[in-house]
Amino acid sequence: MRLARLTWPQAERVLQSDPVVILPVGTAEQHGRHLPLGTDMLAPEAVCDRIEQRDPDVLILPGWSYGQCDSQTEFPGTISLGPQLLYEVVMKIFTGLMRHGARRFIALNGHGPNCGPIERTALELSRRGAMLAELNWWRYVWDLNSAWRGGHAGGQETAAILAINPDWVDRSAFEPAKMQGVGEELPASGWDCVQYKGVDIPVPRLDVDVTDNGWLGPDHLETATSEWGEQMLDAAADWAVDFIEAYRKIKM
């Protein structure tokens, strides 16, 4: 059920029943030249739609579309709250619901750099007698099927958006991932690392200096299909529903 569709008396009854509460969390951030800025919100929302169909007793909050993406703001359209403000927002949302009885929270997250603020929130909620589970949808599906492992705006995320709405994918903008190091002897080995003699060294930089087209990963864009996306989103929801059932049984 969706909180946004309940009246406050209905919400009062639901919250007093100690429901599992899901907050979809994403970001407004560049996703290569081919994917929409809302990719990290669209995917968690799609998983939540599927969860609701399978388990209508879960309380799903309006999604929060702004996250921590400070390294991406050189790309037009990217909006970052930074880690401190994101923590404050997520904390405020959950503590507001705790006042009325909720204790079992899930952040269904679509963006890696959101993890730090979410984990900080989880620790603080634990001190207050609640629990917050962080479900990073793109990450836990790797454990369900290693073939789905992906990078940022690569085949994995492209497949998800193809399943949600293929019109939002600009296939004409497909191009190889580009990864720029900091010198001939220090090639990039990831978003925030360079490599020297087989050793990865963290050298955090602006993302636009690592890749000018905005995507990076081992999962090539041409591998993405809507069928892959459907299978992956369905599997993400099926697993989450099973997790939620176990989560309900925890003694708080």
C-alpha cells in the first residue's frame, strides 16, 4: 500500500500495526548520454511496484529522488544534497513515522553513494529502538545472478530502464565506456582508483575527469535487453518479498 493514497486515520491504523515500511531512495544524476537522469529512482520504484503487487501489506512511502552525488555535479541536470543533508532528510522521515508506531524500515536504494548516509541513519535508528535494512537493488541481484553484475549506467541499468520504458533509452547515444587515468603510468582502474604495478590506489576525482560520457563498467550497453531487465526487476521483487516476510518476524 502507498502512504500517499491513505487518509491520516488510515495511516494511523497502519502505523500502529508495526508494518514494514519501505522508502525508495534514488538520485537525480547523469547516467551516460543514453539513460535518463532519474535512472536511480526509476528502478527502485519499479521494484516497489512489483513488491506491492506481491505483498500489499507493505507500506511504501513516496520516493526520495535526491541523493549524494557530489562527484557528478559537473554534468548538467545532476543535483546533489551531499551526505550530511541526505542523512538528515532520511533520518527525519523515519523518526517522524516512529512517533506513530513504525519500527521496521527498509531503504530500497538505487545509488551507491547514498549508502553512507543510509548506514549512518540505520545506526542512529538502532539506538532509538528501530531497525533499518538497506537494500541496494542493483547490488543484491548480483548475488542472485552473477551475470547481472554491472557498473554505472552500463548494461545492467540500461536493461532495467528498457523494461520500464524503452522510450527513455537513447540507443543512438550508445558508445564505449571511456576511462581516463592521471598519467601514462597511472591508468584509471575505476571511478576513484588508479593502478600502479598491479595495485589499485584510491585517487578520488571528479567523475567528469574519469569519463566524459558518464558511464563506466564491465557490462557493455549492447548487452542490455528489456527481457533481461524484466527478469532482473522481477527477481529483485521476489527476493525482497521473501526478505520482508523474515523481517516481520524479528522481535523488536
